[in-house]
Amino acid sequence: MPDDANALVVVSPPLGAHPDAREVEMVERKGRGHPDSICDALAEAFGIGLSRFYYERCGRILHHNVDKVLLAAGSSTPRFGGGEVIAPCEIYLAGRATQEVDGTVVPIADIANETSRVWLRANLHAVDVEHHARIHTVVRAGSPVLSALVAREGAQRARANDTSFAVGYAPLSRLEQIVLAVEQALTAPSTVGSHPMLGEDVKVMGVRRGQHIDLTVACAIVDRYVHALSDYVDVKDTIARLAERAAHVYDSHVAVAVNTADDLAAQRIYLTVTGISAESGDDGQTGRGNRVGGLITPCRPMTLEAAAGKNVVSHVGKSYSIVAHRIANELVTTIPDIAAATCILVSRIGQPVDMPQAVELQIQTRNGAALDVVRRPAEAVARTCLHEITELGPLLLEHASIESPAVWPGVRLF
């Protein structure tokens, strides 16, 4: 396919019903303190730090993929009134990155350490970063073949460094909106400020059967703010009320259960020193948490790519995931006859990133409109968004921050 050709866009009817039309639907979201979410965030923060270093030194983002982060949990002894962390969690940041820029050695380990500590301090209020976490960096130089695919100044546009696919969809189903809203309400800075006993390690699983929705919420509770079992029970009630309030904005048929593994009689409860299970109970890994779009949605097609930490210039596992969601969102917001859309993009290694080898738009029309009515405007939306893929690097540098790396205009990243 020639470089200047337009990507072939296929417009198809949806393969299945929108999740709202299903009898049963499941949706999950992991809060920012979940070990998997921590790994995603630290990989992305590290990638932002590297991107900014490269850009400041030579005016462009160079090759890097620091998308392999592993968190090995520590050990702790939580107790009412305040326990202690016995051994810190061990966090390993691994991947590939350009090691030298115009004769200057890139301080990769320093960037990894600093960005990780900045994010941990900003997002986990009960964690003592100096004593509760150890940061290890294992980053080597990238393959010369793959490094060359990132466009250099004056060269051709960047080319895909992987053959992969990505999926985006819009709009969110009712259950997806509820699960997202509940997790965000529980971990919002205002909530944590008013209720410091709530840890940021939150997971919300939503199950809808017909009109009825059950939410199972796991929320780590910080021991220094809880002085007796009765206090713990009160905190669980507070969590349930906060979750119900957030959910009822969207639906009143919602039941909330909190920390259902608790055995109150035996005092086996979700009590932590730091507000995260990584202090002793659970390990983490990049790519096992929320997908681009912010949710885990088994009732939809979705990519298994770990977008966090990938360079946005040539790694389609990241850029295509973002653009697929942008295309789907644009379709439902700008074309009145489109009720729902799913976008699937497939790359080919070595080809220009704005020239995927396949683009499929699965479109559900509104009020029985024929697919042919929306075909041309849908193709135009897809091509416009694909041409803008080269702007993702500047958007990253402009909008994302180390403290909040998942900031993208119009797309919720993780």
C-alpha cells in the first residue's frame, strides 16, 4: 500500500447487541491504588518523564517502551489505631529506551525513580514512599531496527513498531457509567480528604441482570483512623452510602456490598497500614488493570495491549488504542444517526502509523436508519482522526503530568 494512500475504512453493522441490550452484563474498574493500576501509572509516568527529557534535548520523542512494570508486595502488620509495614513492596520498572541523546547519557534510572516517587506521593495518601516502596530500574537499549521506526528530524513519518490491533467504543453502557462513577467517587481527592480512612486501593465489580445491578466494592481501610471493630463497620457503611449516592445518579436499581470477604467475628477484615493491598496482600503488573477507556469490559471486544509506558510516536499498542476510542466517540457525538460505534484498528509493523492495514467501524444506527446513510460521514471521521495520530506526542507533552499521567483530551486513559 503506498504511503500516501487513504486507509481503507470498512463500515459494518455491529456483531452483537450493545451491552445495554444484553440480559446480563459485567464491568470492572480498578482504582488508582490497586497494584495493577499502580504499575500502569508508574509505567506511564516514567514514559512521560523520558518523553520530556528527549523532547527538551532534541525536539522530538525518541524510541522507548517502558511498559513492563512488576510490583512484588511487601509485608505488614495492620492493627486498630495503626500498625506497621515490615517489608516494603518492591517495584521493578523494565523495558527499552534510547540511552544517549546527542552525546548526553540519559539518566534513565533517575527519571524512573523520580517520576515513580512523585506519582506515589501525589496519589496514595497513606503511603510513606521512602519506607514503604523500593524502586528498581532495569532498562536496556532498544533494538536498532525498532528504534529506527521512530521518525527522526526531517525524515519520513513514524512507522509502526508492532503488528497489533486496538479497539475503541462509544457510548458507555449504563453499567459502565455506574462502575466508573462509583470508583471515581470513592477515590476522589475530596472524598479521601474528608474520609482519610479510605485507601485508594478500590475495586468495583458491577453485574447487571435485567434492570437490577449489584456492585461489589473492595476498599482498603487505613488502620490508623480506625480504633475498634465498630469503627470499621461504620467505615464500611460510609463506603456503601458514597457508592450508592454515585450510582443512583444513573440508576436506582443498585445494591452495594462492601468488603464481602470480611469475617467480623474472627476480625479478619480489610485493614491496611497504607490503604493499598500491595503492602502485603497482592502483587501488580502492567496491563492487568483498566484498559484504555478506563474500564475492564468482558462484554465488549477489547485489546489486551498494555498501553501504559509505550511511546506514543510509533507504538500502536498505545496510539491505536487512544485513536480507536477517539474515533468511536466522534462518531456518536457528531453524526446524529449513529447510536453506538465500535472501532477496530490493525497495524502492520514498518508501515506509517497513520496508515493501518485495516479499519473497521461497527455502527449501530438510530431509529432504523440505513447504514449507507452514515457510511461516508463515518469514513471521513475515521480518516480525520487517523491523520491526527501524529499529534498525540505533542498532546502528551501538553496535557499529561507525572502526578496524573492518564490525561488525554476526549479519552480516559486507564
